[in-house]
Amino acid sequence: MSEFTPWKWLGNPHAQTLWGRLVRPGPLVSWRREIIDLPDGDELVLDLAAGESAPLFHAVLLHGLEGSSDSAYIHGVASRLVRAGGTATAVNFRSCARPNRRPRFYHSGETGDFDFVVRTLATRAPHLPLVAFGASLGGNVLLKWLGEHPGQRLILAAATISVPYDLAAGARHLETGVRRLYVYRFLRTLKAKTRELVRRFPEAASIVALDDAMRARTFREFDDAATAPLHGFKDAADYYARSSSIGYLARIDTPVLCVNSLDDPFLPGDVLERARSVASPSVEFAITRSGGHVGFVAGPPWRPAFWAEETIARWLTERVAAAASRIVA
């Protein structure tokens, strides 16, 4: 068990999950925006943060479901990495910064866009080491990509926070109790995007079961009606089976730190044990008793500390420093 102690009034997993989004100061980094064209004619919105001196490394950051470069945890990790001498590029998944050009969105198993960004950045600055960070859905994408590319030399090291690992198990877990409120929040924006996509692209009306998507009360119902057909999956079960990162952990040979909490409301606890049991030796797990989902808030409200973000930034910069020392030696 990794060491993390929440503030005494924030031991509840839901308080941990929500509090970090409420007590943050204003923006921690200033972004410089770039639009890049994708091979399929769509686009990605990237946001870059950099310090004043020449960078020592570059970090690619992936947000979670319905997040963006404005998400508090993206700002938190980016600011720490920039202070450590790096630059940070936050990838806004398709539709998460502005409407995209094609009748599709993003999903937990979509690794092609991340691959394109990584290769673009590596080509631009081949001398800079690349590291990566992903939160929740973005972490699942990152781990899946690493498992799809054993032997890759583009990413030096990677870290994730609150990855669900098994999408089907996570979806079932969120169908009961107070956890359904999280689903309601996400579905509200996902449904609005889907309705707008069908309006903008009439050809999508024959693909998406719009009425079913609008009636969906669970992730599985929505994914059956919209996510799966839009992205070439047979149904939600097929999407979950082919996109869950737990099926790729054994093939990862890049150093990875995975931070999770046993009380994560998005994830059944047994999934963490299964993920650890199948992961390769390159994957290191930091599992805490509390922390919620992308929470890990320590300290009082007037002086909050974000343990996972600090741990991840320190771990990534240590990997960069170790690699640099090997080169010098």
C-alpha cells in the first residue's frame, strides 16, 4: 500500500473525487494552442505549456472522459513538469475542445490519435526525451498504446492515475447506488454531443440509435447506441473487450507508474488485483487505501496538496534524470 493520508474531513471517496475540482486556485499554466490535421481529415486541438529556459524533456498529457486541457488535474501535472524543466502538451480528444470535422468522437480504446501526436512531437524535437501521463480514460488509452507497441522507443516512461483497466466491470460498478450520479453527469454532455453530431452529419443518423442514446441511463446503454456503432464496434460488450487496457498490460515493456485507490468509486477493487496479476514487471503500481477517483487530496482546504500529481511528476522526472545520467556515463 502506498503512503497517502487524506485530510481528516476528506476520507470519503466521493469527497476526494469532487473536492480537488473545487478547491483549486486559478489556471496553473498558460497554454499556447495549436491545431493539427489528422490523416483522416479531422483535427486535434493541442495545448502547450513551457518554461522560459530550454526544456529537458517533453510530456504528453491525456485527460479523462469529457475532460480537456482545462481539467484541474491536467493543469496540476503540467505545472509540476514545467517547473521541473519540461514542456507539456495536453491533447484535447476529438470534440473535447471544439466540434470536430468528422462524424465520430473519441473513446477509451482510441490510440491512433495519441500515436500520431507522439510521432509528430518526436519528429519535431528528436533530441528531447518524451514522457506521457494519462488520467482515467486517458490513462487507459496510454496503457493500451504501450501494450500495442512493445519495443517502442518513442516514450521513455509513462504514468497514469485512476485507470479503470476493465471497462465492462467499471460500467457495471457505476450502475448502482450513488455512483449513478457520476454517470448522469457524463451522459448529459455525451448526449448533447451526440445529438449535435447527428444534426451536423446526417449520415450519422443511420449509424447512431439516437432515441436509444437519448434514453440511456447507463454507460452500457449509451455505448450500445452511440459509442460502439460510431467507432466500428459490434456493441458495447465488443467495445469494452477490445478497448480495456487490462488486456495489454502483459505486453508493456516501458517503465510505467500506475496510481490507483482502493476506494475509487469508478472501479471495483478486485479489478486492481487482476490488473497487477497480469501486468508485466515494467508496470509499477502505487495503490492507496483512499483517494477516490483522480482525487488524492491531502492537507486542509486552505492549503491543499495533491499527492498523486506530485508523486507522478516526481517519478517521471526521475526517469528522465536517470536516462540522462546513463547517456553521460
